[in-house]
Amino acid sequence: MRVDFPVDERSERFLRELESDEDVSAINSILLSKRGEDFYNYASIICFCFKEKDLMDIESVETLPGKVKIWAKKKMLENDPAFMEFFKHLFSLYSSFSQTEEGLSILGKRRSLFPEIYVFHRVKELYSGRLKSIVRRDCYVVIEDWDTRRDRIREEGQKIDVGAWDPERENGQSYECKVKFYIKEKEHQLKFLEAIRDHSEGRINVFLASFAPKKVIIRQLMSFFPGRDMGKINIFGIDELKNL
């Protein structure tokens, strides 16, 4: 089966520019250096603290898990170097945008880089031993004669956040990545993932990946799309990502 994930070069240059920001780069480095519970805690802060005032008073963020609050307080008291570096850059990033609806929307786009980059690098590690494999991000999808650049319009979705394919084993993965899962008005993204799986005859496993817990993602999906069959899409929450 012929599969490719062509990259939009203009988009790729734009993403590189965003990621070169000092704060974004430092936060990404710390996230990628962590596994297990440490990653869970760092990513949870990004997920549930989305305003400057949340970082100023983490204890008041009701949705942030209690165990993460305890961990963050301990790290602060210990003056832990990695945590203090992370917190400094996260606060700098958040405070660089006006805390208005418009400013927070722009900040949200910066925050969305974190799960996408994390998944991209972890998937690259998974496929690193497969010499002919490809792993790309923010890419179009080509499966045999189906080319999303031609066969889908922008409103339907043409690109996925991360795509991987091993031509020797003829299997792969596609990811749509979110920080905090909210997809109420974006059912086309679910349909897009399902279309990728169908066109690949199930050889490409498709995933929704988020820094939110899996149970939260499923609860929201059930609320937004009652009765919708989600059997074709894998859900990766923070617990799955920490072990990716």
C-alpha cells in the first residue's frame, strides 16, 4: 500500500518560527526530558492552567488534580531547578499575551504546540528502528489514490498533526493532538480520522491525544456527540501519553 504524509512547507516554516521562541523551546525541552509521573504533572499544569492568574494561584485551579498541586508545591519549596525553569518560562509565555479573549485564543495556539511536539518526538522514537519509515507532523495524507490536498476541502480538514508509516510492515499511526480537549464544533476532525482509517483498510491506527485524562475526553465526547460510535478512534489521555 502506498502511503505518504506530505508536509506543507509554508506551515513547516511557520511552526519552526513559533517553536524558536525562547519560552516555547525551554518548555518543550523539559517536557521531552520527562516520563511517567513527572511528565504527567508538568503536562497537567499546562492543560489545566491556561491563564496567567492560574499560575499565580495554582491552589485555586479547581480542575487541576490535587496530587499535582501537592507535587508543584513540594517542587517550589525545594526550589527544584527543572521545575523552576519550567515555571519561569511558562509564566513568561502566559504573561506575554493580554488576558483577554483574543489574547488567550492566541496563547491557546501556542499551548497547542506542546502535545503535538511531544507526540511527534515520541512517535519518532517508536519508529526509529524502522529504516524506511516516515514520521511527519502537520502533514497531508496520501493513501493510494486518495490525496487530502485534492480530495478534501479545508473545512473538512486536510492535514493531521502527526503521521507515521512503516512501508515494510504496512502499518502506521495518525494523531490529532489537543492540550485541553474541546471538540464540540469540530466533528469534521473525528470524521477525518475515521476516513484515514477506512482508506488505509485499518492499517493506520488513528488517535485523539490530549494532556487531559482519558475519562474527561470520553465524557466530553459522549456529551458533545451522544450516541456517536467512536469505535474506530483510539483515545490517548495524559496517562497513555506518559507511557508512550
